[in-house]
Amino acid sequence: MQVNVSARHGTLQPGDQDLIEEKAIKLRRLYDRINAIEVTIDLKQLDKPVVELKVSAEHAEDSIARAEASNVIAALDNAIPKVEQQLRRLKDRKTGNRSAAHKHVEAAPTSEDE
């Protein structure tokens, strides 16, 4: 799995990139077929940075979430639950349909001769 972290209109503080990658990799526990995660941080307004998460998975549309907060890590913490919810819904759609259609099993006839 590939994790890309990029910043617009500025640079990240030292150590932030590693922390962001570490938190983004944890999304893998929700859905195994994640191919890539792109984290884009927009530092145009330093007092309210915007974090955008884009998660690409096999045979599915990309999951995208945006959040803004007072600092980069807080914005990331706000965006991650949004993506987690989308991945859970995706996983339910992919696996839930197969388990929901149970075959009708008829009860075996009982013999009243005994």
C-alpha cells in the first residue's frame, strides 16, 4: 500500500509527516483492498489548515474526506472518521450482499408411523 503526503502553500513541521503516515496506514484494518492513500494538506490559511484524505481501493470508487481545524493533526483526526465510515459502508456493500441471501431450506418430513 502506498501513502503519499503532500502540502500546498507551505511545508509541514518536522515529525508531522511520519505521524500522518502512521495514522493513515491504520485505515487498512477496516478494508484490506486499499491500494493507495493520498493525504493533501492545504496550508493557505495557517490558522485553519485543511486536510483532504483520498483512499483508493480495488474495484471501488475513491473515498474522499475533507476537514479543517486549528492545526494539521486535529484536522486529520476529524477527517479519518469520515473515511472510516465510507470504508465500512463499502465493505458492507461488498460482503453483505452475499451473506444476506440465504437459501431457503425446508424442514425434513417427519414420519408419524412410529
